[in-house]
Amino acid sequence: MSIMLFFTAMAHFAFNKGMAMMLPPFIPFKKVIVYITGLIEILAGVGLLIKPYRHITSVLLVIFLY
């Protein structure tokens, strides 16, 4: 799961224009949102690798990915 999160986070930064185009027109600051979600995915990937934070990271990921 951590590896998948790292790869998708890299895509948020490498293909930010395409990711921003997926958001509906009424959402402002599309690129900023793409960068923030990429950062969240990186932090979640790291959180899953650190045993004391694994459970809370898992719960937050369920909420984030829902």
C-alpha cells in the first residue's frame, strides 16, 4: 500500500495539469488541491511504514479515500 501511495503521489506532481483537469469546474485552486493530495499520499505512505502510526494512518486513509 505504501508503494502504491508513493507512486500515485509522484503522479500528482508529475502530471498535475491532467490531475487538475479531472476536478469539476466549480472547484477553485485545482493545482493546489492536486499538490496537497499528493503530499497527503506521501505522508500516508510514510505513516503506514512506521508501526506506532500504522493504525491511525489506516483509519485516516479510509476517510481520505472514501
